[in-house]
Amino acid sequence: MRGDGFGASLPHLDTVVVEFLSRLSRSSQDLLALLSVWQEKGINLVSCRENIDMGSWYDLFDD
């Protein structure tokens, strides 16, 4: 993974859409680290093939 995660230096990014989660990361550990960074920055992940919209998931774990 690059630095603190792709998207960390993109201040106006609010949603990343991917066709497959496998195209985003090579390992589950990297994917979880990336999602953690994106959650802190309010960046939503949508995966078309897996039918996942992480925006609603983030709301469940918001402090």
C-alpha cells in the first residue's frame, strides 16, 4: 500500500467506485487499512460486483 492509503491526499474525494474489490487491494489486511483511512476522511466505497456500499456501514460504527 502506498503511504497512508490511496485517496488520503485527495481532499474532495467522497466516493470511490470499483467493479471488483480484488481490483482495489491484493490482501484483506491492506483493504482494511485502506478502508480505515477512508472512513476517517469520510470517503465512501462502492463495489459494483459485490453489491457493497460502505457508506451505510460506516454509519453503524460512527462514534
